[in-house]
Amino acid sequence: MREERRPRGRDDSSHTPATSSDAADTWDDGLIARRVSETSPAEQPAAVEIRTGGQQPATPLVYDDSLRSRLDALRELVGLSRTRLDSKTLAEAGRVLDEAAARRRLSGQHTVVAIAGATGSGKSQLFNALAGVAISETGVRRPTTAAPIACSWSDGASTLIDRLGIPGRLRRRPVQSAEAEAQLRGLILIDLPDHDSAAVQHREQVDRVLALVDAVIWVVDPEKYADAVLHERYLRPMAGHAEVMFVVLNQVDRLPGEAAEMVLDDLRRLLDEDGIALGEYGEPGATVLALSALTGDGVGELRELLGQFVTERGAAARRISADVDAAGWRLRPVYAAGRRTGLSEEARDEFADRLADAVGATAAGEAAERAWLRNANRACGTPWLRLWRWVQGRSDPLTGRIPVRPQADEEVTARQRVEQAVRTVSERASAGLPAPWAQAVREAAVRGAQGLPEALDELAVRAGLPPGRPPRPGWWPAAVLAQAAMTILQVIGGLWLVGQIAGVMSPNLGVPVLLMVAGIVGGPLVEWSCRMAARGPARRYGQDAERRLREAAAGCGRARVLDPLAAELLRYREVREQYGRVMGMEAAAR
């Protein structure tokens, strides 16, 4: 930027007032910065208008490691959340990141301070008092300030003022003594329109600029210091910005005696109710003081405090840090869980059991056990008993039999069990999560449940009973031979008796009868022994079949439902960890 300064040959540090013609050239814009007193030009200090030029760029702002880490975490948080949260929810966080990046690229040697207040509070009068020159128009006409006015105490401020959208004709730089200029070097003071102006565009400009400045001076008067609009619309929402906030009770010259202290105490009480920390006893917080811009009482103290505030060069970083805090607290409902979250092993096991029941794992194990026992009976049972059972089965009437449920009904029941299992596990996984993440978990479960019943049916066919007969233990051949020997004894004994009856063989009832009795008694005895011996292997065979089906069903459910749920929960833990970094907490996930 290039400043329009006094005529060549005059020392810039001189305390000599500007001439009448010089002052006339400076103020002749017809809009603002008019003389508001009848003071002659020789008695009135001069100000120069800052025009766009070729100033050297100032040193960019540098954030400390803590603030950079929080900004990085907020950027990561927004990136991880874009697919889960709507753009409106993330808008404020995105704005803070954009403003933080924009402010970091600009001057770190300047501090932008806005003066805000209600109609008639005297903020423009205070603006002029701090500048030491009548820059902003004051008077009885309301609203007087129609657009933000900037006053810079040093070079290199053009880019910061450009960011505020203040045109060159509304930029000023007071020409004061070297001492006064050194005290506020680096300060950019902005006079805002009234925040309670009847003109909507004035209020919009106030809101826009307040979101961009490094600090703000709130000017209140004895009549409107408790105004609900000020406290509810501005002070209370900006309670977290107390460290970059001044609250000035102006016009105390109108209060008699101890009334000023009483009003100031009541103002502190209201600020405390707003949640604004007060910078008392060396603690960080808002600076509260009383003054009179008209008489100048207290203005020097404010100027000194402003000088110290600007010299610290920390207002911009504290403002960004407060913005990050505010954005984080707004996002708390969508990241902070009400209780411990996650999917317990008990819930996983219950889900696997429900799927196993849906595919009939227990029934399949029992069927495998019965098949093993039937095979043992075929191999080791007496032929006469097997023949009797076959004939008996063919001759039994249909009346009294348990009707078999149609296959379609079985499929419907199995599907319902699968759906119930998915619904239960999704509810447990989403319990305690903020609404957006709980919804994402439930949607992941619904997507995984699509096609799960059909996949379980195919899996039950593949993992069910193996084709062919169940395997036989090593003792089965001996049992078969023993049962065959019992049968042969019965046949030999019977043929022997028939031969004796026919007279072919000599009579001798003892031996054939003994052979038949041994075969008749030995056959069932061998069958019973084999049945007792087959119970253990049959049970293990059935348990193996049930285990295979359970594992297959659990694997299918894990791949289609549990793994997507775990991925959503992991994503939530990641964003919760980033949220903890944003809010300055060591551990976010509980």
C-alpha cells in the first residue's frame, strides 16, 4: 500500500499540525471523516487516507505447535466426517479452517481490533479518541456509521484490511506524535456500524467483520449495557473469546457519585452470567473498564492496555484458538458419546448363535448323530429286527403322524430369525453413539443383511452332512462278524432241527436248541453292545457337524455384518480421537 502523506519536505515524525489546505485535501471525500467540531484546522490533528500502493509484505503469522496440531486435527476430523455428516453441520468448522489459513498467510505484526456497540453508545467517539483525530463521524443522526472504517498505526496492514472488505476511501492513518504511534504500533482499529441498527445491511456488516477480526472492544453505555440483544446475540455466544475481548462502559461522566461503580459491578455480574471470564487478579479473560470518550477520562488507560495487548502479538492466535473451541463445542453432539461404545464379545457370540439357529446347526448336529447311529444299527443289528422294523414302517397308517411343516414356512421362519439377529446386533453396536454415527452403523448392518439368508442357505448345504455314509470305527468289522456268527448259529440250529424232524438226521435236540438260543440271545446282545459303543462316536460326529455349520454361519455373518459394523465403529473411534485433539484432550475415546 502507498500512503498519501503530507507535502514533501515535512518530517513525518514532526508534531506540527497539518495546514488548512492539506487538511482540506485529506478530508474532502464528502462521505466520512468530516470535522465534527468547530475546532479550527490548526487546532484539529490531521489524519491521512491510506491508499492502495506497493507496500512491502509483512511477516506472516506463525501459530504455535499446539494450535497447529489442533487445526490439523480439525481438518482431519472434517475430512473423515464428510460422508457421515451433512455440509451444514460441518460448515462452521470449515469456515474456521479457511479463516485460520487465510489469517496465517497475513501479517503477524498487526492486530485487528474492532470497536462494536449499540446505537448511541459512543463507539465512534471512542474510536476518534483512541486515534487522536476525528476520523469517524459522530453526531445525533442515527445510524451515524454506515460502513466499517479502518485506522492503521503502521505500514503493512493493507492485506489485513483487504480481508475485511474495507475500501481504500474508508481507510485512515492518524498522524500523531512518535510516542503515541509507538504505543499502538501494529494496531488496526475498525469502527463498526451499530449492531442494533435498523438497517439490515449494517447488522450484516457487523457480523461479517466480527468473524474476521483478532479482537473486539464492546462499547456499552449506562442505558443499554443490559440490552438483551447484545448479551444473547453477541456476548453469550462469544463467551469463549473472552481473552480477546474488551468491554468498555462509556459515558460514565453522566453518572453521578458512586453510580459508575455500581453500574460497572452490575455489568460484571451480567458478563459472568453470560459465561464470560473476567481478566481479574491476573487471570485470563475479558478486560472490563469504565471511561468517558467525551471527557477523555479512562481513555489513556484503555490506550495503554491496548498497547500492551498489541505488543504481545498473540491476539490472532488466541482468536483462532477460541474459534476452534467454539466450533468444537458446536460439534460435540455429533461426536461425544453418552456412554461406552462398541460391540462386546458377548454380543458377537449371541449374533453367531442366532445365525446358527437360523440355519439349523443344532438340528443338523442331531441329524448327523442319528445318521451315525442308524449306520451302526445297519451294520451291527440283527437281520430279523431290521426286517421287522421295515415291515412295521410300511404297514403303519398315516393317521397320528406329526405333520411336516412346509419348506416355504421354514424358509420364512429362518429369514425372520436372520433379520432379528441383524437388528439386535445393530442396535447393540449403535447404542450410545451420536445420532449420525448410530445411523451409519444401522445402515451398514442393513446393507450386510441383504442376501444373508440366501448365503446362509448355500452355506448350510455345503457345510452340512458330508456325502456318503458316516465313517466307521475300527471295531465295526468285528461287530459285524459277531452278528453274522450269531445269525449263522441260528440258521445252523434251525436247519439241524428241521433235519431231525424230517428224519434225515439222528434225533438230538440239545445241540441245535443250544445253537439257536445262543444265536437268538447273542444277536440282540451284540446289537445292544454296539449301540452303547456307538453313542460316543455318534455324539462327537454330530457335534463336529454342528460346529462346522456354526463356524460357517458365524464366518458368513462376520464377513457380511460384523466386519462392516466394526469398520463403522473404528471410523467413529478415529473421529472421536481427532475430536479429542481438537478440544485439547489426551484421550477422546472411552
